[in-house]
Amino acid sequence: MPSVAEKTTAVDDLSSYFPLTLPVPTPKTHPDLLTVHDVQREEDLLRNPASFRAWWTAIHNTKEAFNTQLKAERRANSVTDARTQLLGPLATPLARRSLQCLTYLYEAALAQFPGSFKLWKSYLQMRMVYVLGTPIQKKRAGGRKKFPEMKEAIEGEREDVEEWEGGLDGIVGWEEWKSLVATYERALMWLPKLPRLWLMYFSIFSHPLCPPIISHTHARRTFDRALRTLPPSLHSRIWMRYLFWAEGKGGATTVAVYRRYLAVDPSLTEHYASLLLNPADSAPRPLEAAKLLLSLARKAARGEYVSPESKSPYQLLGDFLDVVERFAEEVGLDVDDTVKSNAADAKADAEAKEKEDESREPASLEGSLVRIAGPPVPIAADGKPLTAYDEDEDPLSKQKLNIERIVRKDGLEVYKDQAGRLWTGLATYWIKRGEFDRAKATFEAGIASVLTIRDFTQIFDAYAEFSESLISAMMESLENPEEDEDEEDAKETEIELDAKMKEFEALMDRRPFLVNDVLLRRNPNDVQEWEKRVALSNQILQVADTYTQALETINPRKATANLHRLYINFAKYYEEGGASGSAEPDLDSARKILEKATKVNFKTVEDLAEIWCEWAEMELRHENYDEAIRVMQRAAAIPRNTKINYHDHSLPVQARLFKSLKLWSFYVDLEESIGTVETTKAVYDKIMDLKIANAQIIVNYAAFLEENGYWEDSFKVYERGTEVFTFPISFEIWNIYLSKFIKRYGGTKLERARDLFEQALEKCPPKSCKPLFLMYGKLEEDYGLAKRAMGIYERATKVVADEDKFEMYTIYIAKATANYGLPATRSIYESAIEVLPAKQTAEMCLRFAALERKLGEIDRARAIYAHASQFCDPRVNTKFWTEWNSFEIETGSEDTFRDMLRIKRSVQAQFNTEASYLAAQTLSTKRTNVTEQEASPQPSDPMAAAEQQANGPKGPSFVAAKKTTLPRLEGSEPPQDGKQPEGNADEIQISDEED
């Protein structure tokens, strides 16, 4: 193993080769630069020193020649040793000589053309290849934005950073590195405004073999010099490399460079904060990062900052909370300092408010405008007011933050819908600092202030998890005690553990109450939630206090449904002696509650009416009947002005209560049960006078009078009801009235009954008058004249609705047959055929024809069939044609049958032209096919099934047609299918002898 002295000697030997390019090699100092083959080139350059093409060609040819020789040398000597690794591209004499020759040519050319960017760029790239090594070409996917954001530009620079293969060691080749830097300095002296040269210069600093003296202090000064030299429009290209270089160096360098850049462009503040929290090779700076994020959150809330990552102000505040939770000790104040800071802030706010109230002046004085009081506000150049200095937003300040004040002021007061996350973040901060009592107080304050179940659940779950973890830690400490822990400490830990367990159990038991608190804070007028709170209360005093608090809190006009039930349940609570019924019933307290409820302006009149009804029912349950009557008398007191609109919501419900039908219905039921007939009649009469009665009240009033023998009074009530209500409501009243009248008097007051029926039918609509006509006709049949009954039925056939006329004619015909015989119905049938619609006319004609057949009038029956045929499609109404077919077979002749067939064909042709009947025919055919397919067996052969579907079933024929077949040859088999073709049902067999 070589000794240190030997290694030092070897390094010194290698360093002795350098510098190769300083001073600039010339043929005088280095005679081996030129050979015999270079004489012609030198003479051409001496003859044309001002020709750029001559210089460029000479340089290019020389470079190509040396490259060829170097490639051949590398192929011959592919072994890499320590010497080759240290010297890199300059490991061989040929490489060192090629560098000196090319340097000589470039320097001579630059002496002629010192301002040529092309020449300088080529020269510097050549020198970088011999010092930094061969550049590695990277494949770039896609294009690049022309003007990207700085963060995207830094990421792109990180992906596209230059890489080299090989390179000269920074210690061995220090002189050559220094010479390369000096060359760049000379180039920038001639071309200081070209950013490409600066960027090429910067690439040296990121080389892994670059000497530290160059890559640190010299690099930072070079970046600063570039920013001072180049115009501001090109600074973004410099800053992109500068920031990337600073991130690589880390530590104070990163902080100093980023602070300078953020003063110009604050868009990278979030990225800078992440660098402060996760540095590569230095300690994190959480306080500075927290203050930067807090400043961004406040600026975003004021609209002065837009996050490049599209984060909302709340998300930025959430990032601040994450930093606070992660670095609680480094960022925030402890408990004592927090309490002092909160007291100082509260005092300052109070003084500022008092000062503002004292210095407030009127906007005008004696009619002339004056300036509103207040100190002058400093403004910026753009006219916007400048924000006051805040130490919490100054990243250079070492003052820690009051996290409680920031969370309350910048979080809870602004983002009320995210209270759960903010409270849990604040509590987590105290937990990380070990202040468990403060964390518990924070959880309790959060639970007592949130307004949504989501926030409550978030805080409560975190609270429960914190309590469980604390209990688990104490149990583990008891199981695994420390060596220096004595018995007294263990007992204290057990006592504290028992207390924590009780607190945790109490917390779990309080959860329903806490949820109810949240819902009531969100809507204190929620009656249902107050009922749930009463159900959660156990003790008698708690229930009473809850009811009292609910009734004092709820605004009747904003309350949810069933506010009156809260008063009723409160009264029942006292009436029943508490929730368990163990206490004495307190009717006086219940009456006071109901009395108070009667003065509440509820949303609807029905709620107030329910209060009075429940009060009366309570008195009835305790057999205070007189008191119940007095309660309802108070409730139903009629004011002097009865022209109040019941639906006028601008008036209080107490002023509209006397028109509540619900109240009067209960009152009248109470009078019917425990009152007298006269008092009940008086209540009913008041209802009628107030014009609030409905049909049920009319019927109940009349039924009550009937039960007590006041028949005529009940009929008067019915008549009043028919006058008040119109059809169709009055139809039910008339129906009951007429049936009751007939049942009471029968035929004794026939003329009066007839007048009543005429009054009922006078205004009755056609769709409701059929039952009245039938009842009227029944009255005349039972107690009057048959002739009048027939006249009523005839009137009914003309008055009733079209859908009831067929049934009415049927009844009329039946009554006429019973009273006058079959011949008397002919005129009725004729009038029915003229009036009824087509479908019902066909049915009526069939009945008329059957009647004529019974009477032996065959020709009249045939004429009726012929008349009805125009309404019956043969393919739809098969019943009619089947019956006519049977009629002709039984009673007709060949001529009449031919006439029937002729009419059938003409009718069928007529219906074929009408689209509606075509649709009806299609529907009827489908139904017929489905029915017959279900009835007939399905053939197993698919072909036979298709033929059956195509042919369809045929009806029975009147006369079988003769079928002729070709004679079969001898020996041939008869056909397998014995089914004969069906004949035409309409074909007539005519004998040849009849011609």
C-alpha cells in the first residue's frame, strides 16, 4: 500500500502538467505546437488575418484532425486507471497537445475578432470538453413553455441539468479550472449582455468535480454580477439557475438567495416554506415557514395573493396549522405567555374601540361636509392602503406566535364552516406541547361553539381519541414502572387514572346532550330538538327547567312545526305528576302554562285552537265538566267585529280564533256530551251564523235534532245547507235530506216531497242527477201515479250525462214493460236509438230486435238489424253479425241472407277507409289470435306454427263448399295430413236445377 508521501508526490507530479493554457501557448513558447503540415495553414492565416472564414475553417479542420487521433488513441488504450480518472480528458500527451494547439488557434482568432459570439461560444465549449468532460445528451420529451412559472422552470432545470462523462479533478487540475474561469471572465468582458454566455458559465458551478472555491463563493458572486449586468427582462433566466444552484447548496445560502427573490416575486413562497421545513443538509426553520404561510393565508383572504398551486385561503391556513402541529415547541408560545398575550390583545382591542367611539365625528356639520374622523391612511403607489406592520408575518423576527389568537381571529371568525378542523388543530398543538389540561379546555370550548354535526363529530372523535391515548399511556406506565418510581407515585398514577376513566365515561354519556346542544345552537327554534332534550333529562327539576328554557328561547313566528305540543306536553308533565308519575299532580301549574300558551301568537290558528281543546280535555279527565265548558266559552267568544278574514296572517291568531272550525267542532261535541239540547243548538246556530260550517257540520246538526225529535228543525238545517253549498257538495246534503224526508213522511206530504225533488233537480248538473231521478221515480211509484213516474224517467233520459243514458234507458224500458207491457217500449227504443252513441246504439238495437222477435215481428226485427249494421264493423263487433246470421238462418230465406251478406260487405268496405276502425280492427285481431292460440294446441313443427299463424282460424260456415281434387295415380300414397281446407263462410250453395 503506497504511503501518504508517495500519494502526495504522485499528485504533485500530475499537477505539474498544468496549467496548459495559461499563459496562452504560442509557437515561441511551445515549439511542438506546429508541424511541417501546419506551415501552409499558418501562411494562409498570415496572408488573410481579417478573413473569419479562413480562421473558422482552420480551427474546424484542426479540431477534426485531433478528434480523429484521440478516438483512435482511446480505442487502442481502453484501460482506465487512477491516473486516467484524475486527469480525465487530459490523461494523454496527445490530448494535452491538442488542447494547447486549439487554444493557440482560438486565441489568435479572437485577437482578430474579439466581439464574435460564435467564436467565443465555440472556444468555451472546446475548453469545457477538455476540463469538464464529454457532455451527455438528454432526450427531451415534448416542448417547453416559452414563459413558464418560476417553480415549473426550476423543476425543468432540475430535469435538464447538464451532466458530463469524465472530467478533470479539481485538485489535480486546479490551475486548468482557474484558467477556464479566467477565459469566461474575458469573454464576458467583451460580451457582457449575452445571457447564453452567462448560462454556459453557470453550468461550470454545478459540475461535481468543480473546486469548492469556484462552486461556492465565486459562483454566488457571479450570479449577483449577472443580475447587475443583464437587463431586468432577462433576470428570470438567471434566477432560474440561481435558485436551482441555491437549493443544491442548502443552509444559509438557500435562505439568503430565496429571501432576495421573494422580495421581487412572492409566488415561490409556498415552495420556499416547504424547503425550510424539509432541508437537505441543515436544520429546519419552522418558525419562518409558519410566518410565511400565515402571511400568505391573510393576503389570500384579502385578495392580495393567488396561490400558484390553486390553493384557497383556507388551505393555506391549513398548511400553517400542519406546521404548528408538527413543530409545536418551535413555533408557538407556551401557556403562560399565551395567557399574557391574550390579555394584552384584549386590552388593546378595548382601548382601540373606546378611542374609536370617542373620536367619531358627524359626517356633516351645519349642512357642510366635513372629513370623517380618523387618522390619515398611508397608501402605496397603486393607491391601495398599506397594511400595518405585523410581527406575526415577519419571517425575520424570532418572536414566537400566539396560536390561540391566530386560530380564533384568522380561522374561526372567517371560516365558520371549518370549525372542526381548526379546533382540533389548536388542541393538537397543545397536546404536542404536553399541555393536556389546555387541550381538554380547547376541546370543550370547540364542542360548545360548533354549529354543525360534521364539526362536532370531528372534534368529539379527536377528544375521545386523545382521552383513550392518555388512559392507555397511564396504564402502560403502571404495567411497566420505571426503576426510580416509588409506591406513592404509583398510587397517585392510579388515582389519576381512575379520574381520567370517570371523565371519559362521563364524556361518552354526555354525547347525546352535546349533539342536542349543537342542533339547538344551529336553530334555537327547533321544537323537535327541544322535545328530544326534554326526553334526555332525567330529574324533575331538569325537565321543568328545560321546558322553561325552551319556551323562553323559541320565537313563535320562527318556530318549526308543533310548537303548541311543547306547551301541551309541559302542562301534561305537571298534570301527570312528572315523567314517572311519582309526584303529586299539579293542575294549577298546568293551567298557568296553558293560560300562558293562549296568549302566544302561533303561526296558525289551529295551533291555538289545539291549546284550548287540550285545556278542556284536561278538565274533562279530572271531571271538572263545568270548568271545561267555561274554558270553551272563553275560547269561542265572538268579538263585535265578525268581518275578520280568517286567512289574514297580519292579524294575531287570537283575533281570528273565533272562526276556527276545529275549535267550534270540539265545543259542539262537548255540548252534545255534557250540555243540554238548547245550549247545543245555540252553539250550532253560532257556527251557522259565522258561516264557517261545512257539510259535515250540517249533517251532524240535523242528525242531532232528529235524535231529539226536532224533525222540522232538522229539515230546516238541511235546507240551509243546500242554500249555502253548491253542487257537488250540496248533492250529498240533498241525498240525505230527501231520503230522510221520504222515510219520515212517506206519501203523506207528497206535494212537498215533489217540490223538494224539483228544487234539487233544478240546479243539479247532469253527471249527478241520476240518483235523484231514480229516487224521485221510486217515490212516484210507491206513493204517486205510474204515469208521473214514467214522465220522470223520460225526463231523466234527456237530462242525465251521456255515459248514464244507456243505463237510464234500460231502467226506463224495464219500468215501462212492468207497467204497460212490451209493445209500449217500442217508442222508448226508437228514441234511445236516435240519442245513444254508435256502440250503445248497436246494443240497444239487438235488444229491440229481440223484442220484435218475441212479438213475432220478423220484418221489423230484420229492419232493425239492417239499421244497426252501419255501426258494427264485422271484424270488430262479431257478436252482432253472429246474432244476425243466426236470425237469418232461423227465420230468413236465401234472398234475405244474400241481403245480409251484401250489407256486411258494404259495411266492411266502409270501415276499411277509416283509420280509427283500422286500428280497432288490428287490436281486436291481435286479441282474438292470442285467445285462440292459448286455446288451441301449439304444433311442434315450426313451419306448421308459421302456417297456422299466417292462415288463422276460420269460423263455421253456413254451407260447406265442394272441394275437387286431382285423381291419384295407382300405387300412390294418400296425403298424410287429413285436414281438409276450410271453406268460405259466406259462400252459398246453389243447385243447377234452380236456374
